[in-house]
Amino acid sequence: GQQVMQIPQYQHVQEGEDFTTYCNSSTTLSNIQWYKQRPGGHPVFLIQLVKSGEVKKQKRLTFQFGEAKKNSSLHITATQTTDVGTYFCKVGGSQGNLIFGKGTKLSVKP
Amino acid sequence: DGGITQSPKYLFRKEGQNVTLSCEQNLNHDAMYWYRQDPGQGLRLIYYSQIVNDFQKGDIAEGYSVSREKKESFPLTVTSAQKNPTAFYLCASTRDISNYGYTFGSGTRLTVV
């Protein structure tokens, strides 16, 4: 069946350093979504990618969909303490096969 | 403002009891979902519903039940058959699974005492 792997599981950075999390699928994806969950909070939708090679930016966040539509990345430039949380990818498919990655937990040291 | 309301925020259950978690949305979304999140884990799908009076099992439906009698409401019952119910439960909804992200409620933390 479809599998989604998100790496790394944890990332500790110094404030101001960059951060990247990757989401890799065993099958071709129709779309991919990214979410952020702050400690003690609930996931919040960030963005959806649909097209092969698509790149979208939200301020310091850059999202990319791979050319083969099997992987995606979320890159944060110059991390801030407000970026702390867990970042999840969710991959599309049929209704019963919507899958969340296990997430990358980001901690930022001031 | 539109959104999803989950209640209660914290819930304590005794062994052998059934408990019901509430999820109400005023976003006019057709699809609604229940997820379970364990510490350090991702989100696992319990049940989902695309329209009123219809719902489907997710990956970990055993020990849970749902109903969808109204578009706005999708309550989840954690039955005594669920052997390890202590977890964070999240309800979500979406207008269109292909083109829109999920909106999540703030969650219910269930603890068995």
C-alpha cells in the first residue's frame, strides 16, 4: 500500500539557521498538503501543491513538489522561535487513502 | 467566524465506560474526519464522512463508532472495546478533498483513569 515517509523526525536548530523537512512517497501523488502543529495545539493548513515541480513561497517558507510527484520539501529560511512545532505532510489519493506523514518536530534555540 | 468546535477539551474515562466526543462545524463543509494522535506520532484516521447519513471506517476504527445525522455534527463514541483510548482526538472538515486543506478543531484529550 501507499507509504509516506517524513524526514527527519526531529530537528534542533539555532535561531537564524535554515530548516528543511522532506516528505517521500512510494507512489506518485495527486497532490500534497503541508500543516503546522504548534506544541499543545492542532494542525493548521499551510499550503497545497498540485503540479510537478511546483514551488510556492509564504514569507520565509518555501514549498516544493518534486518533478516525479513522489516527494516534497518544506524549507524555512532563518528560523525564528515562532517556527517551533511539528510540520506534517498529507498526501492525496482516494478518500480512504489520505495519509499524514509522522511529522518533523522542529525546536529552535534562541 | 466559521470554524470547528470540539468539546470537551479534556475528558476522563473510567475503565469500561463509553464516552462521546462532540464535533460541530459551521463551515458548511460536506466532509468530516476523526483522527487520533498519540505522543510523538502522526495522525491516524478513525472514521470519515463525505455526506450526511454516510460514513466510512478509517485505519483504526475498531472500538469507535460515529454518526452523521446532520451536516454540522460528527460525534465520535469511544467504546469500552477500545483497549487503549488515552490519546488526543482531532476532528477535521473540508469543503473539497481535492482542492482544499482540512480545518481542524482544537482537539479533545481523553485519559482513562
